[in-house]
Amino acid sequence: MRVLVLGVGVLGSYLAHSLLKAGNDVTVLARGKRYEQLSDDGLAIKHYFQKKTTVDRINVISELKKDDIYDLIFVVMKYNQLPSALLTIANNLSENIILIGNNANPKRTEADIQKLSKSKKKIGFGFQTSAGIREDSGQVISIHGKGNITFGDSNGDLSLEETVKKAFGTHYKVTIEKDIEAWLLTHYVFILPMNSLLYINDFNAKKISKSNVSLNKMVEATNEGLEVLKENGVDIIPRSLGKLISDYKKLYFLLMKIYFKLPMNKFVSGGFDEIVALYNDFKKLKNNANINIYNWDNLEKEALNKHQKSK
């Protein structure tokens, strides 16, 4: 299959590597310094758990032309950066578009693309389980297992399911989620308190693991966020995560304490602009719920104040 990956950061790099490994004709779109790195040195990934480094020679473009058609286009961008790519996606004549990453409003994103596009597109949403950092040299340190993605579309008809499964082949797990909107909302409610805590503490995960007060605040904030979703009629998916928070808070607390102690956390860092955008979209849900979310509000306020002062 002819596949384009738009956005070649940490997640996009590993996605492109996985699609190439599955036998696809993969092209990546990059600009500036990233374009030069990929053109000159290839797609270099240090696989953290696998203790190996791969370098893929890959097709690189800096512009997506209208008639440059692909069987699948994967858009791997942070939520706050996504609006800047919508017109590029809409103007291209490729039909199948998959947006990978956090998304607080998949239906609105799809409507925006369809409105801008002159031709009808099939649009899906997914989340790839991986993390890491990109070094100044361009090499990506990727933290991942065997490779897996949760995938669905906002309408629930899963018209792209077989195409996506074919693209990834047999060595990369594709989990189909019928209600991908609820899955994505549940996911970002979990990551907002976690990422806020990391940001407040300058991504010092070890420090967080030693602070029961901070961890308790994060756990309570997460529970409050899930209650907001429920008040808005959003199912908590996967249900096991919701049950973990509602029925086994102490267990979740211990799991998070262990998680923040893991050595791999030193390879997790980044800006806060995406989290700000997600918080902004959460406000409507919060206002609709009209319930007290003291811990969520305080964690959000502390993180946003720090972000404002850093500008």
C-alpha cells in the first residue's frame, strides 16, 4: 500500500517504521531541520526495551500536492497543532485519512476536514501506544512494546477497518474500538492530571513518586474528570480503567507510584501547549456537568499558571 505519515516526531517516527516493516511504500512529510535529518541520515530509532537501533531509508517530501494520492494518510500531530494541517489534508485528493493522537472532539475535527475538502473523505481516529523523545541529532528514543494501535471512526461504521489492518500486517496489533470518541475522551482525562503533575515538577518523575500528596491529588483529579464525562453521557472506555479509579483508588495510587519510579520516565518530556488545548476543550464538558471538581481545578490552575509564567 502507498502510505503517507504526516508528522515525524516521536510517535510518527515509530509509526512510519512499523508501516515500512509491514511492507508498505511509506513516505513521510517533514519540513526544515527534520526534513534534512531524514533525507541525510534516514529514520533512526533507538528501541528502548528491545535494546536495538534501526535506521530506515524512507521517502521524504516537504509538501503534499493535491494530486499526490495515497491509499492511507496518517496524521500524527499534537492536538494543538492539528488545525494547521487540516487544509493540507483537505486539499489532497486521497480518500482515507487516519488521525493519530489525543483528540478532545473527533466529530468536530472530522466536520472541519469535510467542510474544507472538495471530495468526500473516510476519516478514522487512532492512538498508538508508544512514547519517548527525539534527540537533537534526529534520532528517536522510542518506548514501546510489540506495537499496537486502538482504532475507530467517529460514526462507528468502521469502514476503514480492513484497510488499516492490512496496512499494519500481522506483527502490529490493531484493536478496533466502536466508540472511539468515548475512548479518546477517557484517555485524555487520564493523561491530563498525569501530564500536569509532570509539568509542574519539571518532569521529575522520581520526585513525584515520593510525594503521596501529589499522587493523591492526581488520583482524585482523574476520578473527578471521569465523573464529568459520565455527567455528559460519555461512556468510560475501557470500562476497566473507570472501575480501577472508582472501586480501587488505592491500587491505582500504588500503580502510579511504581510507574513514576520506572527509569524510562527520564525519556518522557515535552511542552505543555497540547495539554492547554485539551483543558480548554474540557471546559464545556465541565460546565455542562456542574459538579465540584476541586482537585482537577487546582491541578489545572497550578499547571496553567506555570505555563503562563514560562512565556
